[in-house]
Amino acid sequence: MIPTVPQPAFTKWCYRAYVTVFFVYLALPLTVVCVFAFNNSVFPSPPWNGFTFAWFFGTEAPFIGVFNERSILRAIGTSTFVALWVSGLAVAVGTCNAFLFVRHDFRGKALLYMLMLLPLIIPGVILGISILVFSSAIANTLEDATGLWFDGLRPGLILVILGQFSFITTFATLVISARLQKFDPSLEEAALNLGATRLGAIRQITLPFLMPAILASAIVSILMSFENFNTTLMLVGSDSPLTITMFDKLKQGSTPVLNAVSLLLIVVSALLGLLSLFFPKTKS
């Protein structure tokens, strides 16, 4: 609906009702998950048996809270480790990609840009399987040739990081490129005229201008890494990130401790998401 175009009252009412139902549809499942994180029951479903913090801080079975569940804490640590590596690599490569696509014209640029966007449309499962098959083929060839064991090319955290990095970098590139396109190159030229080197001008003028987008893309990369499941499932080894651990526990039988983990993830993701929205509005 276009606000400046006059609309009948019934059309406006239908539009508002649709928007309301849409957001209720999105928020209701999350609200139910959050509410039953405080249910004094071993089942994350009705009836309501009373309010409790046991699923967060409980220490006695079966009410072992998320902060005392070793497997959950270990998985959170693993996901944090993976997310920091993925975010750092994605931001570094994304910044380089942004300079490449915005500042330079070369033969095959359009093809290379399309290849950079390709991971966005490839299903995560297919991407994970492709990386797994490719790395396993390389590992088998190297092991046959050298007789050595290449653990880094087998399922594990290294492949998880590379798998997530392969598509999260695309998002970082797009965010940083959008900011770089707004930059006035004459500012760099002025710095060069004043005696700065090319690298010094980029470090002192351009990168501070890009910093809001860099920080925002880093936060988005961390959030995407934490929630990724499809690609990670194909590449995970013995050290499972949080999404895989939650999936394994769900297969064994869901308890409100998973609701508690979900509530914590919702809160942290919301805070980081708000923070990422704030950065692009800051002035360099």
C-alpha cells in the first residue's frame, strides 16, 4: 500500500489487519518458546505448572539449567569460536572484495561478481556436501601421495569455518560495498596531495568511513554463523556447534532447557541486531 495514494477505509482496515496477523504469526511461536522456558515441568508444553528459573540455573536432575549443562556450554563455546573466525575472515575478505568491485574495472568483473553472489542461491545442504566432497577428494589424493593424514580436510571445525565463510563473506561484501559507494574519492586525493601514501590515505580516511559498515557486517556475520544449521550439519566433526547440539538433544526428547537456550539466543540476537542497525547511522 502506498500511503500517498487515497485508499478506501475498508482497504486500509484490511491492510492493517493483514500486517497485524503477519506479525502475530511471526511472534507467537517465539513467545510460546520463551514462556515455556520458565515452566516448572520437564515437558516444554502445556499445562502450566508454575514459574521457575530452574531451566536456567538448576543443578539437580531433571532440572539441570542451561548454565550447568556442560554439553550446551561446550557447544556455545564452539559456536563462539567458529563465529569469531568466520566473522573475522568474512570482514577481511569482504572489505577487499568491496574495493575490488567498487574501485576497479577489469575483464570478467561481471562474471566474478556473479560467482561471488552464487552462494546466496545455493541451498546450504548442497553447499556443505560440495565442500565436504571436494575437501575429501583432496585429502585422499594427498594422503595417497604422501602417506600423511590431513585432519584439516576432514569433517571438523576447520571445514565448518570454511563452509560458513564461503557464503557469509557475500553478505559482508554487499554491506561494505554499499558504504564504499557513498565515499567521495576526492578525500583520498586530497590526502595524497598533502603527502600521504596510498595505503596511508586508505587507512586514515577510507577505513574510518567504512568502519560502521565493517562493524555491522561483523555482527551480522556472527549472527549468521551462530544460527547456521544446514551447511554446518554436513561438515561438523566431533566438536558440535550449538545448533547441532540442540538438534541432537531434540532427537532424544525436548526439555525446557532448549527453550531456555532459545530465549537466550533470541535476546542476544536481538541486541546484536539492534547494534548492527545503529552502526550504519553513525557518522565517521
